[in-house]
Amino acid sequence: MRFAWVRLCLWAAAISIAAFSTGAVAAEPVKIRIGWVVTPAELQPIMFAKDGIARHLGKSYSLEAIRFQGTPLMISAMASGDLDIAPFAYSVFATAIVNAGMSDLRVIAAEMEDGVPGFYSNEFFVRADSPVQKVADLKGRVVATNAAGSAADMGMRAMLRKGGLDESKDVTVVETALPNMPAMLLDGKVDLAMIIPPFTYDPQLRSKVRLLFTQKDAMGRSAFSIWTARAEFLAKNRAALVDFMEDALRATRWYTDPANHDEVVKIIADYTKQPAARFASWVFTSKDYYRDPNGIPNVQALQSNVDLQHDLGLLKSRLDVSKYVDLGIMNEAAQRLH
């Protein structure tokens, strides 16, 4: 009898330990790995630098910001399960679904939009003394791109076609990193280059170049960067993701609030180890890309961008963007902040 009682006690203890262990595991924060390429255009590595913004960090979720050289490299990371949220350019988003077969990819939030009235749009320059006065004058010349098929590259190719040029025959396209484009242009190695912030706001550079067109001129508004995740990850971790999106949205609103501008500039300068003056006049103002205060992407613009990608021959087939958008998590997060 005593032996049976001992066995019963041991069994009850084992059940209690198992229950405690299960509860401990369940209480572990969900690890969210998010990609990024460049800051301050992307907030990921400094998103929660301001105390009090990330109210759920370390409780329902943990965050790891992983840097990539470009968004195309994130496709393989998403496919292998080494990345949970990818800030894809619209062009990479469509390529991942159509060309890479990632049919469970979903748009979950907006990051940046180009071409919104009153805000910044990518600028394409020629040298100030260049004989090129219009796009058609680029025939026979050398133009720079950061990567074939990128969002900026599509804007350039679309504008060349508007000017009656075939980018595969009428110009020579060379690839170079965005920070190298000002020097490439001024040294005469290319005749057209896209120069982005902060470089475009350098007064010495501006005195030596001339704007030929903007990305908005080429293709109107564009969903320049969108957050994406795979359907299974969203379904499995919905509660934690709502918490994360709430914190991320609070961060976006804080960074874009003019009242916080000086503190924002200091955070960026400290992180990038660059002088604050390099950012003060433009970052998170109307001279910067547009960021939706509710994190909602412009799906109509995204569809237009993807259609253009197909028309330019960079996408194998057309894509109905609406089938790959899931804004439920972001909408719920936004409701909490109202």
C-alpha cells in the first residue's frame, strides 16, 4: 500500500513538473528576426533606441535585426527559415512569389513609399555641364544602376522607355553601389546616376549636378519598401506579432514627430557615427520618404508597380497583389494606439 502511495506521489510530481515546464516554454518570448539594408531609411537597428517605445519587447517577443547587402539576398533567407520579416522592395516581393515560388508570402505592413506628393522621390542626375537635356539625349551613353531589377532600377528603365530608348540597346547599363554613384558621375564614368539621401543634400555635390528626372516622373507612386512574412509564421505567432507591430508603429510615429527631431538626429548620428549635420535638414521630414502613420501599404500603387515590372520583362507572369496581402495584424496594432 505504501509502495502504491509513493508511486502516486511520484506520478503527481512528474505531472506538476511537466506542466511547469510547458508553461515556462509557452511563456518564452517569440523570437522575431527582421532584415534591413540601410539606416536611417530603415529603422530596424535603432527602432527601439528611445526608452519606453518597445512596451512588449522581452515580454511577448524578442527582436533580432539582421543586416543584408540588398533585399534580393533576403529571398533565400526567407526560403530557408533564417529570416521572419523581410522589408522587400516591390520588385523583390513580386520576384519572390512569381520567380522563386514563395506563394505563401504576405505583405503585412508598409515601410516607405516613393512619389507621395509633398515628400521625397528618388532623383536621377546628370553632370551640370552635360549636354544631356532630356532622356532621349542619353542614347549611346552610360547609365548607372544599383542592381538590375531593383526598385530604383525599374524607375530608370521605365523612364528610358518613356524617352523612346531601349535600355538593352540604346544605353550601356553598369552596376555600382549607391554610395559610389556621386563619384562615378562626377568622374565621368557614367552619364546618369541616382543619388539618394544623405548624398543628394550635399550642397557641394548639388552645385556640380543637374536633376534630369525623379522616380515619380517615371512611375508615379511606388510602394518602395514593404514588410513581408510567410503565412505559417503569421498564423503561429499572431499575438506576439500584434504586440511587435504596436511597438513598431509607436516607433515610426515617434521618429516622424517633428517635436522629436533633434533627439532623432542624435540617435541616428550616434548609430551611424556620422555628423548630425548630415541628417538634420532632411531626415524624417518632407524631404525624406513617406511613412504611413498606420503602417498601411498602398496596395493600388503596389499593383501598378508589379504590373510595370512585368511589362519591363522582369517578371515571368502577372501577379494579383491582393491575394498576397494580410493587414489584419497591423490593423489590430493600429487600433490599440487610437
